[in-house]
Amino acid sequence: DEVEPASKIVERFCTGGMSLGAISRETHEVIAIAMNRIGGKSNSGEGGEDPIRWVPVDDVNEDGVSDSFDYLKGLQNGDIATSAVKQVASGRFGVTPHFLANANQLEIKIAQGAKPGEGGQLPGKKVSPYIASLRRSKPGVPLISPPPHHDIYSIEDLAQLIYDLHQVNENAKVSVKLVAQAGIGTIASGVAKANADVIQISGHDGGTGASPVSSIKHCGGPLELGLAETHISLTENQLRDRVILRADGGLRCGRDVMMSALLGADEYGFGTLAMIATGCIMARICHTNNCPVGVASQREDLRKKFPGTPSDLVNFFLFIAEEVREEMAAMGYRTMDELIGRGDLLKQRDVPLEKTQNFDASFLTQYAGSSSMVSSERISQATHSNGPQLEDTIIADKDFQNAVETEGTFDITTDIINVDRAFGGRIGGHVAYRYGDNGFAGSININLNGSAGQSFGCFLVGGINVKLVGEGNDYVCKGMAGGEVSIMPPADLQAEATSSVVIGNTALYGATGGRLFASGRAGERFSVRNSMADAVIEGVGDHCCEYMTGGCVVVLGPVGRNVGAGMTGGLGYFYDEDESFCSKLNTEIVIAQRVKSSAGEQQLKGLISDHFEKTKSKKAKMLLDNWSNELPKFWQIVPPSELGTPEAANEDIETEVMVEQNA
């Protein structure tokens, strides 16, 4: 009776990052509702979330059914289906300012324990109209998800993404998911210094039926080894109190929770086990869309067979917590705080096995030392801050507040310097939380002069228009969902704008809307993972339009190699003045054709006209003044999903077909 109650222990429980799309809507929402009931945390996985889930239900009838969620059973008034942890992976697929602003925690997935070094792919047959709408894609189009380290090359890139997420939602803790492996302690120390609030250690056990068998059996490392090394390294470097440690990877019972706690974990994640508790039968055909119990299928007929209710998972986790209480009582401890990090209470088993006879597990049974905080204090401490921001002064302006309140107009002109990073993120999050990504009917117009820091224009929403006279850095317009950004060099620039670099690498990363006009060139990976944004630029480096799934990109100057690699949606227009473009195109998915339709010509000319209006680009003016001569020099790159659209269709072929049918 003196041991910490189960109701307190389950608050430390979390579920794994299983995306809506990989699993069904029913499974995803039941898990979220159950975790919210017990005060734990569910994880959205990579793929966005329906805003209807962020509002508590209040219309549940006596049969446990709500009109808002009429496909679920066992509901209660006050239930909420939001995922407390919203995963951004590295910032793609449904990651919008509205999504980010409604999170309690934001998770960056560096790698997955069950398949480290590998990405995933949502098969086209699982991309239903509903899933496509959340991921800002098209139904039936496969969604390629390379490993996140394909986008995050260094600790600096990771630190910038952490900074961006703290900017858009200053109240949400940012977690980073790492894989248990040798040397993880050094990596975790760097992540803690990069201002993360939570570090999740993911072991090689677990993984759904969608993970390759070779990965499940032969990749990654044991959770225990990675967790112990991380806890010891953070403690020795006096960083332990800066972060919450979360353990994940094949946890199945109270003993697993106790083992993780003794090795230093503050919170405990369950993935496969949570699915089994809600009805999964481990058929291991998740990738086929044919899950027989509707747990991992988007087929309506199979989803109707989903058997789970929130109370199933609630009861299961309470049983796990009772097991933990029994173990604690047997050891003579009252609270989890007393146990966490006490590796010295573990003893290596003396089992005569040839493969382990030379394994020294002494580091697992050592006490790393005490810290100034106990575990519960680390969990409850405030979110790490980015410090004072240029945007804070704008948001504090009474005229700005009035414009947001009344959906009016606000104008401001100010200077910006390169330490002003992630400009736009905080304003975007502020507006998105109240109006969504494109619900703001007012107009916020910001004119800036100078050199902006990294992630300029990130996470903007509709109604926010930013003009920069100067230059940007890497990650311009990362994750923007609406609004407009225009960038142009100063009027007294001695060089030609068309040959000057005005923005860095990886612009429009994961953008889900909005428009970018830049009078000058960009670096590499322009428009990578762009989902819906339109952009005009006057030259780019390598890998333009990489993994793009929507939107439209117009390039009015030279390009680097590997254009369109992994591009499954959207359109690109490339001005080929020296006839070198085709040699730089990656033709694995996309094709190149001349602009054949009037709709395509109208789209191209309209964007170039807007580009001239916003930036006064000399290159745009030349093209518009000589349109009939310059149009034939444009290539249009088209992925298979866009071939039937009016902009990409060959009108001559369509006319011939119509004549033949009439005959």
C-alpha cells in the first residue's frame, strides 16, 4: 500500500510512433484516446493528424458512440483523440504550423530501432483520399520516406531543426529519437547540448510487420546497452538534468519497465504491444493493406472489423503498472524516483553460454551517480527556450495583436541580421493556433532589410507576407503552409541578380503551401520534399525538386545535376537557354516534355508574371517581353501522377483522340 499508485506510473508510459496511414484511423485514434485517459502520451508517427481530433468529444451517447467518431466504440464524454507527441520525422508529410502548434511534444526521428539506416515507404494502395489529404499528397501515389539522416547531415542541422520547432511552438518539448548503438552516449550528449528536451533510445526489438525481416533480425542494438551508455554519458557530462530519457523497443511487461528504469529511463514506450492490446493479431502483412482485423489497413471493409476500444489499452497498461508496483514492493522501494538510474541494483546472471562467456556487462550494473533533480522533476521542468526573439517584439505590438484578433491588416518595416534564425516561425505558430493553416482572413505584411539567419520564413501560414531585401540562408521557407515570401538583392548590388546567390541550400523543405519568389539563385536541394508550395527562382544547385510530392517550381536559370530524383508529384518548369537541361535530369520517375497545353502555359506565365511583380526581376521581364520566342525553351518535368492533369496533358493528342471517337 505504500508503493506509488498505478495511476502515477502509467503517466510515464508512451506509445510508439505509428503513423496514420501505416495503421488505420480506428487504431490510431483508439490508442490516442486511451493514452490521454491515463495521462500518458501517444505518438502521431509521421503523416499528420486530423484537426477534428484536437477537440474533446461531448456528444457520446449511452452506447459509447459519438457522432464525431461514429466508427469508434467505448467512448466517454471528455475523451480527446489528439496525439500528445506529434512526430515530424525531419519535417515532412503533413507537418504544418497548425499541426505543430497543437502539440504537447514534437519528436524528431533520426532513425528507427527496428530498421536503423533505412527509411520507409507507404504503398500507393494505402494512400486513400483521407490519408492523402492529411499528407498533402494525391491518392494512390506511393510516399517515399528515406531515412531521416538523408536530410539531417550533422549535429548543426539537428540543432537548427530543434530551434525551429521551439520557435513555432515555444511550449512544446522537443524530443529526438536515437537508435541504441555503440557510441550513442556521445551522440546523446550532443543532442542535449543542441537544446532537446527529451531523448528517446530505441532498441532493435519490436518493429511492425512492415519492417523488413532482415532489419528486424539483424540491425540495431539492444535497448539496455544503448540506454545505459546514454544515461552514464549524460550524467558524467553533467547534462542528465537537461533531458528526459525515454526507452523504447520491444517492452512487453512490468519487468521490462523496471529494467529500463534501473538503467536510467524516465519514460517507457510501447509500440507493437499497444497494437496487440487493441486487436492486432500479428499477421505481418501490414504493407499489403489487407490486415484481417483492420488494424493496419485503409480498406473500409476491413476497418469495420476493428475490434478495439480505448478501455482495452487502458486496462492493459494498468496491469503493466501493477506488475511494476509488485516488483518495487519486492525490492523495498516506494517510488519510481528512488529506482531510476540505480544500475547498481542489477546483477549479471551467471549463465554458461558460449556466445556470452566473454561479454563484460559490468557497465550495466554501475551507479552513474546522482544528479540535482529526481526523475519526476526532470519530467515537469519547463521547456527549453530559444531566448529573446525579433518576432517577440512584433507579436507584442498592440497593432499586431489587434490585426490578429480582428483579422485586420498590420504592416511593419524593420532590419534583420543573421542571428535572427527561424524568422516567421513564431508568428506563423501564433496565427495557426487560432486560425489554422489558411483560415486567417487578415493580412500581416512584414518588410525586412538585411541578411536573415537560417530557416527564414519557416512555418508561415496564409495571410502572412514577408519581403526581404538582402539574402537568406539555408532552409528558407521550411515547412511553410501559406503566405508569401519574396527575396531580392539590394538595389545597389553591383553584380547581376541572376548570377547572385540569394538563398542557401534546402529551401522549401517540407513546404505544404504558400509561395516563394527569389530574384537570384539558390543552393542545392531546392524544393526538397515540397508538397504544395509554388516557387520561382533564377538558378539552382544539385538535386532540385528531390522527393517533391506537389506544388509547382519554376527555374529561370542554370541547374545542377539530379533534377527530380524521387519526385512523385507536382510540376517543374525549367528554362533551358543552353540546351543542357536533359543531361541533368534524373529520369527514374519523371519525364521531360515541352509545355504542350494552354493550361500549362498559363500556369508558367502566371507565376513568372507574379515573380516580376514581387521582385522586379530583369530576367522575368525579358521572358515576358519575348514570350513567344522564349516559351519553346522551357522544359516541363512531369511525374506519372501528373500526366493526366490539364497543365501536363498533350492537347494535340487529346484532340486527335476526340476526332477519332467522333468518326
